[in-house]
Amino acid sequence: MVADALIYHPAVSHYLKFVATTVGRDKLLRTLQYFARFYAWYLLRTNRAPAAMAPWEAVKKQFGLVRKVLRAGKNVEHFRAAAVAADAKTMDPVLRYTAVGRQLGYAGYLTMDLATLLDATGIRKTASAKRFQHEAYRFWAAGIACSVVSQLYTLYQLRQREARVDRKEGEGVLESKRIAMERAGSRLQLTSDLCDLAVPLSALKWVGLDDGIVGLAGTLSSLIGVYSQWKKTASSEFEELGLSILGLGTQYPPHALKPDSLEVLSKRFYPESPAMKKVLSINRYTGIDQRSSIGTPDHPVVNQPNPPTITELHDTFMSDGVPLAVEAARKALAEARVDAGQVTHMVSTTCTDSANPGYDHFVAKELGVSPNTEKVLLHGVGCSGGLAALRTAANLCLGHTMRRKPARILVVALEVSTTLVRSELESINASQETRIGVALFSDCGSALLLSNTIPFLSTSTQIPPPPIYTLLGWHHHTIPSTESDLGFDADPLGWKVVLSPRVPQLTQSVLLPTFSTLLSSSLPPIPGRTTKPYTASPRDFDWAMHPGGATILSGAERALGITPEHMRASYDTYIHHGNSSSATILSVLDRLRCKDMDALAPPPPSPSPTNNGAGGGGGIPKEYVVGCAFGPGITVEMCLLKRGLEVRRGTRPGMETPPETESEGGGGSEDGDQGSESGEPSSSAEEGEVGQRRDGGGGKGLVEKGSRGEEEEAFISEALEGVELD
């Protein structure tokens, strides 16, 4: 048992990840090499015997030789990095020229160093080796000098940025924290550069430094490198995939339909009947205070003698719906500090429109996305479309990571459901069936920006915006033989919901098994074990549950043993906006990170005099979040996310849970509601300007366009890291 505890300890896993990297091994060797240099000098100064100094002299010499062999050929990498940096026309000029100078300095050093390799290894001695080594140190000193200038300029730019920050506002406080992080990183790099500078200056005899000072300086810069690489390879309890949600955006339309809005259209166009009376009664008790809509009950498209045709519905979707998606996407891009031209992929979804080209084509055109951006439009996934799109984007992102290319994937969900109200009322009147979707659905556009860890062209000091969520895993499951239980079928008057009474029971039955499978698949693999040394309860997580209806949410509470506070953002979205099908889950994730949602987090499970652990808020947000949605099929989409707790949004007070109505069925119906009136969606940029990506000095980010760009972005990022040369 003790052996197991040691073997599977997280620190051991972290160490293995660290030494698996070439950079990690090199920094460890360099630390030992320079400490040996210092200690050998110390033994000499304290008059120790030559035999005591010999092992340390051997460590210094042999480790230095090993590192010289391992870095052979890396000069090509730095020559190319210099060329790429020179082509980065959008980069801050000072940072651009210092990056070029730094890379040329390192490339020159490594070229001269390579020329001495045969002599150093004793394979072939040459009289010119000493001259080559002297020139190598000159190149290295020049490269470090450029890096020092870059860091000093970066610190100056950060000071200028800080002077413009208004700390009285929430965004200003967050910006000041980002500046502090970037300043700390820049200062650390500057310290490392100044320590490294002692090595070539001493070797060139430009300054009189003995081996003790040089050894200590080299040891300190090496330890800084070890620390930085250790942080980069840090992992959590769950396997890190390098997938970060950097931006989220939600855009609801300007109108809100109260429960009595449905009665207005019903009385205006249809006679009273038992089925109509029952639906209107259910409509009053869904627990939804208002449903977001692109218009009012007086909108022309729902006030014709006959219900609108699918062509008329499409026209309204394009004119009133697409602007919602555009605004949501702009918010996500602005928060992520990603320019539309940097978007590598778009994954979009809707179940309330169908056309070729799809609506995503027009969203991309309005945003100014590159013609080379790869687009995917998902169809047939209904309410689970938001998470299905995220899952698709994640797999695309991992593919680009394997190819060492940066991926910035824009996920967009758009639904305009309320224009289907006449179609649903027509069916209720004709068939005398109880169709409850008409009382649940609303309109919304939502978006997120998913990124891998490979950056675009940047300086080594650039710190990306902190992730809102880190995506750790996902699971997709189809419940067998349920095609007839939940669907959304095409019709001349739009789409018709298919919803059986079995939906609540079916969805509840798969929640816990799907959750267990998700956890198992999201944990790092452990050789030789079939079970993982980690157990968790659904209560240990916050839940972003798609609010298909009050029955779905309350059923999830019973199935998972959680409280309404665990799903506080789902309830809040359902009450204030209704069910916007695929767009809702991204809206819930956006809402969950708001400060007022934190105040409503479930309390700790252990009872206290003022808290029995049964709910009511007063706790702290969970570090991990589970997202879940159900779609036609019946399909289950579930994902595991890790919060970026430092990323917060605005507030809206109050935690409410709607009453559950027996007739609400599964709530997972994919249907529409009231008519709508065109309204211009409000425009707001959450943080910074669209397309601006901050580097360490506050300059503009780099966008490399053209056929070479994506391949070179990852390359220069690696080359611009703090390089340990000698």
C-alpha cells in the first residue's frame, strides 16, 4: 500500500511529465553543471585537496559536453524564428526588432558552438576551435542584450497600461491583476537574462568575474528555468488536454414574452377547446417568468391569416436571428482577445433553420473571418447542439495540437424558436393534443472561443488571457430505441416537436451512469489498474444543466443527489429567459461565472449550527463544473470543465427555482413560441478591443497571415522561450 501511494502520487506523475520534456531535462543538467562550477571554485578557495574538487570538475565538464551534443543543430530553429519574427509586421516595432536580434544572437552562438563540437568531443582536434568559441560567446552576449532591452521595454509598457486602468470598476481590477501577472513574468525573465549575461561577459573577459560568481549566476538562472518548466507541466487531478475556453458571449433579443403573451395569440386566431385550455393552463405554471424573443405578439410574421411558411420563418431567422449570433461571437472574441482573422475553425449549430449555405456562412462574413477558416454546421442535434458543437471543436483542436498548429475555434449556437408559435397552436387546435413546447421556448445567440496551447506569433513574455474554463473531457451517449421519444421534425410550417411522456424518466436514468463514465474517461490513465484512485460525488461539482424544463431540472436533483444551488445558473436562465434550445447551455456557462452566482453556491456538506448542508447558498463555487444537455435520439452530451476562478462577470441578484408542473413532460421538447418583432441586439465588448491580443509589453498581438502563418506560429513560440545555451 505504501508503494502504491508513492508510485501513484501526483508529485511523481508531475515529475515524470517534467523530465519527459527536453527542456526539463536540459534545465536540470544546467543547474547541476553551474552548481558544480560554483562548488569547485569554493573548494579551491578553501584550499581543499584536488581529489575533493575532481568530481565537481568532472560534473561541470561532462554535463556541459552532454548539453553541447544535445543542442547540436538547433541553430536552424533560431534562424527560422528570426525570419518569422522579421515578417511579423503587426508586432510592436521594439519587440519585433529585439526578437529578431535575440534569435540571430542565439543562432550565431549555436552555429559557432556547433563548429567546436568535434574538438570538444575529442573526435577531431582543430586549432580554430578556440576562435569559434570566442565568437560564440559574442553572439550569445548580443542575444541576451536584446532580450534585456525587450524586458525593460515590456515593463515600461506595462507601467503605461497600468496608468490607464480604472480600479473602481470590476474589469479594471481584473486588468490590474493581469498586468501584475505579466509584470512578474517579465521581471523573472529579466532576472534570468541578467544572470545569464554574466557567463559570456566573463568568458570574453569584458568584466572580471570569477567562477564563483559565474557559477552562482548560472545556477540561479537555471533554477528559474526549472521553476518555469515545472509550472508549465503542472497538472490537476484530471488529465489536462490543453483546451481552454478563453471567451464566452451571450446575446438575448430585446423583447420578453410574459406568460399571457401566448393567450393573446391563442384568442386572436383559435377557438377555445379542451386541449387549448390545458396548454394555456400549463403555460401559466412552467416557472418561466419571461421568455426572450425577437419580437412581441404583434409581430407581422405571426399575425397573418395562416401560420408562416418555412420560407417566411427562414427569412425572419436570417434578418432577426443572425445579428444575435454575430453579437455573441463578437463578445466571445473580444474577451478572448482574438481577432476574427485568427479564427481557425467555426463550429455552429441550430435546429430552427435549414439552408445552404447555412447561417454560419453569414455570421463569418459579418465578423470578417478569413475565407480559409474551416466551417462546420451541425444539424439534427437539437437542444444538445451547444455541447455537441463544443465536443466537435475539442476534437478539431486536438487534431491541430497533434500537427503543432494553433487552433482558435469559434463555437456558435443560434435559435429563433418563438416564431413557431402559430405552427404549434395550429397543431393543438387541429389534433387536440397537449403540446407544451409552445410554452417553454425562447430565442438566443451564444458563442465561445476554444483554444489549444499553441500560440500565434508572440514574444516570450506574452501571457494569454486566463481561461474561463478548461475543458478536461466529454462523453456522448445515445439511449437505445428512443428515436420516437424526442425529436424535431421538418414540416411545411416549420418544425414539429416530438415529445413522449417517457422523456423525464429516460433522462434521469442515464445521468449517473454517464457522469461515472465521464469521470473515468477524464482521469489520467494509470498502468496496471482498472480502477482509478479517485472517487467523487455529483455534489462535489457545480452543474451547468440544460434547462429543458423544471421537470428536467428537479429530476436531475433527485437522480444525482444535488441541490438547486448546484444548478443555480440553469434555474436562473430558465426563469428569466426560458429554453433557447442549443444556445442555452453556453448561456448557462456564461451565467455561472457571475459574481452573484458565486454567492448562491451550495454550502459545505458538513452541518454546522447555521447550516445543515442541505442547500440555500453561502458556500464557495466548485473548482470543477459538469455540463449536460439532452437532444433528440435521445442523446446525452456531458463534459467536464475546470473553472478559471479569477474570471468573473457582472451580477444579477437572486436565486429562484420554478415550480414543477406535472404536464411539463420532459421539458426537452424542441419547439417554439410566440411571434417576434425585429430588434437591434445591443452591442458590447466585454474586455479590450476586438482583435487586440496583448503581449507582455501591451503591444498588439501578432497575426501571421498567408500560407506559412500557422506552421510558423507554434515554431517561433518555442524558439522565443527562455533559451538555456551554456
